[in-house]
Amino acid sequence: MNQSIKSSVSNGPEDKVRVLIVDDSPLICGALKQILSSAPGIEIIGCAPNGQEALSFLSSIPCDVCMLDVNMPGINGLTVLKQIMIKSPKPTLMAISFTDDGSRKIFDAFRYGAVDFFQKPVQKEEEDLLSQTIILQDKVKQAAMVQIEAARYLRLKPVSQSGQPKSDREVSAVKFPKGIVIVSTSTGGYSALLSLLPNMSSCPEVPLIVSLGTPARYLNAFIEYLKTYVSFEVLRGRDRKILERGKIYLISNEEFASLEQTGDLLRLIVSPGADLSDRHETLDLLLFSASKHFGPGTLAVFLSGDKMVGLGGAQVVSRNGGRLLVQRPEACLAPGLPGRIVKQLKGESRSPGELSLLMSKWKGI
């Protein structure tokens, strides 16, 4: 093996998460190593400066999580990711810099099996550095628990965008919908949505709201990416937005969201979460609100995710006659929440492909 790979194979406990860092910047490698090594349950087993050496390393040293830079000289990150998933599948986190938020490469990586992405650490105020440390350590621990055997290559075909958004005059004629669909997903959510949405031949004839476990600042970039592969309109869910039938609205699980009826219109009410401790309530509030307005016309869909959010809301939806659809836990990168929903509420378990077939036949709820 090339000597430039800095290996630090542990003699410590076997239950530690073993991480390989792949980045051509010694500064970034050092920063990541320092941040992750401060967590008692994480161990850095090596730092590789390029893709070729990373692949050599992975062929001989056990690894639980790979942290991989997208942009590297020689073999780029996406090519390395493809090789990893073919030869020795590992939960992989893709690295971006603060200037790469909208990069299509990141979302392409989810098509090849990446679990999540993270922002490279940057020197800020002490409080910001602490926040970055917590987020990175949490992402690594979550990645180590995914079912990597559920990852699969997604072949997506670009679509022609023939539909045009309604003008302001037309919006005033929008009628109150018959029902609502709420989709929830966190870890593994990008892959789940890329498997589901592009394969839907049509959108349900009701509004569909997706609560995605990602910071709100990344939603616009993901929506722009989806537009290439989804034949119907996907929009950012914003405060006071009029919800129209047959359209999809993305919000972050960091945001508080509810529904409001004003005359014949249905509006989405969105506000930022007060702090990280409030996130467990955000999906519940949205489901409570949906069930209040639509009762049996509410459909709650739970895809891959490990955040135990939405269980209370799902119970309310079920009690009020609404329906629950749950991605099969064995098909999820992160089966935690779907498995819990199935166990406690006995939701109807379906794969993303089955969901897409079901959704393509909807004529309302």
C-alpha cells in the first residue's frame, strides 16, 4: 500500500465506528480527524489524499464509514464512490465546501449509493465550531447504522418540462383540495425521494408536502436537481404559500409547518424551528394540522429515516380515519422510523416502487 496513506488502525473496542477520510487537502483531513477523534465512539483508521489510494486502503483495512471529497485530482469522488459500491459497499458521506451547496455532483452521488453529505469544517466563532463538531459526529454515527445493502444505483431519465406555472390571476381560482399527502423522510431521504418522485407518472390530484431531514438552505438546490427528472411541478414550501392540487412542496424538518384555510384556499404556514431541540415536534404539528383539516382525506407516507419523529402525528392521522403508507424497513437505508411505525401502528408497508405505482393511479383521496 502507498505509504502516503496515514493509517492508524486501532487496538481499541470493536464497537467504535471506524472512519476513512479521503481528501486531497491535508488541512481538511487534519480538521476532520481532530473533530471526529474527540468523540469516544469514533476512530479514524486512515487518511487518503486521493481516490486510488483510498480504494487500495479499503481493499485491505476494515472500515465502517467513508468520508469522501467530491472534487479531487485524478479519480474524482463520484468515480471512487461507484467503485466502492461495486467492490466493497460502505456507508459513504460526501464532502462539500461552503461554495458547493448547489453542486449537482452531490445529488448525483445519492444515485450511486451515498448516504448523506456534510459541509467541510470552516473556522468560525467558537459556538459555530462546536455546532459543526456535533453535526459531523452525529452524521458519522448515523451513517454507520444504515443498511448499506439497501443502497442501489438509480437510473434516472431527464424529462421535458412542458408544464408552466400558473399566473397570479389563475391562482385565485384554485379550489380547496379534497385531501393532502404528507411525506416524511430523514437519513436516506434523498435516495428515497430520487427513487420515488421521478418514477411517478403523475402527481396525486391533491397537494403533496415532503418534510425532508436536511437543513433548509439545501432545499432550493435539491428542487432544481429534481426538475431535471420529475415531470410535474416541485416547489419550495414557503410561508403563506397557496397549496395547489397536483403539486409537490418541499420543506425542511427544521421548520415548523401547519395548514390554514382562508376562504376556498389552503395555505402552508412555515416558520423556522426555535432550536434543535424543537425538531422532534415539527412533523407531528404538520400531521396534526393535516388531520384536523382533512381527516380521512389525509395520507401520511413514511420513507427511510432514523429520526423518531412523527409517531404522535401518525397516531392522530390513523385515529381520524386517515391512511398510513410505510416504506418496507428492509428497503430503507435507515429503517428506524418506518420499522417503528409498522410495529406500533401496523401501517401498510410498501416499497418506493409500489408507492409510485399507487400514486400514479390516484384521482384524489
